[in-house]
Amino acid sequence: VTDINWNVGGGDMTSVTAYREIETIVEATDQDGTGLRLVYTDRRPDLADPGYDQDQFSQELRYAIDLSDRVNLTTGVYYFTQDVQARERTSVLTDVIPIPFPGRVAVTNGFLEHETYGFFAQGDIDLTKSLVLTLGSRFTSEDKDVRFSLAGTCDLNFAGCTFFEDDKTWDNVSYKVGLQWR
């Protein structure tokens, strides 16, 4: 995360930038929390690794300025994007029923592409020395594209999957009105 501040035109500009990349390989996960392997995910040397990969980036740019002795304003823009892939190979009831049966191993493979951006403004008005009126508004747009495997369609190497795919976009405008006693 990088946070940079500087004075511009009588106000303060702030830039907050963040990037994260995660790549995990699941060695073994005891999902039921008991001493038995009732539900668990494990890694097998002869197969592709289960795991989780995620890359994300965000950027916010804000400008805050005192317009007068009684009025200050903050405006800004925000952007966020991430790509995710999750692969799981989960076995059930291994210690309870030691012979293979249909559905004993669930293999899933999922993908997410996510992007959002927003614009915002907020003003604080000192009505008196003790009472502040806050007025604000934000527009947000969000888009998600998902693709995940249907149950029982992937082989143990996360291949041959039949996928469900969908994408949605949401737009929203929200408002803020408040009073603060100091």
C-alpha cells in the first residue's frame, strides 16, 4: 500500500494505491475440525495442485479543501479490480467409509473477474461552533464475471469441467445527510 499526500491549490490531495498477489497451494485442510478425515482437501503428488490465486489492485484519489471558515469539501474517485481462481479437491468420509464411492471426491474449479469504480463528494458545514451538517453523495458501478464448475464435472486434475457462467453489473447512487454535535 502506498499513501501519498501533497498540497494542491489550497487543498490536500491524497493518493492511496494498493496491489496484492496471492498464490497458495493447499497441502491439506481439515474442513470438519475433527480427528477423523470426514471432510478434507489434500494435495496428491500425481495430480494438479488445489489452491487459490488472486491478483488485486485498487486506487483512490481524494481532494479535500476548506472552502471557507465554515465549509469544507472532500471529493474523489475510487477503482478496484481483482482476478481470482480457486481449485479444490475435497474428499468426504474417508476414515468412516474406507472404500471409494460415487461423490466421495468433489472437484471444483472457479474463476471471478471483479471490477468496481466510484465517484464521491462530501461537504461539512459548521452551522454553529458545536453543530456540523454533513451532505454527501457517491456513485458506484460494479461488474462481476463468474465461471465455476458444476458438481461432478471436473476430473481430478481440474480438467474437463462443465462451467456455469454469469456476469452482472450494478450501478448505485447513495446519499448521506447527518448532523454531528461537537
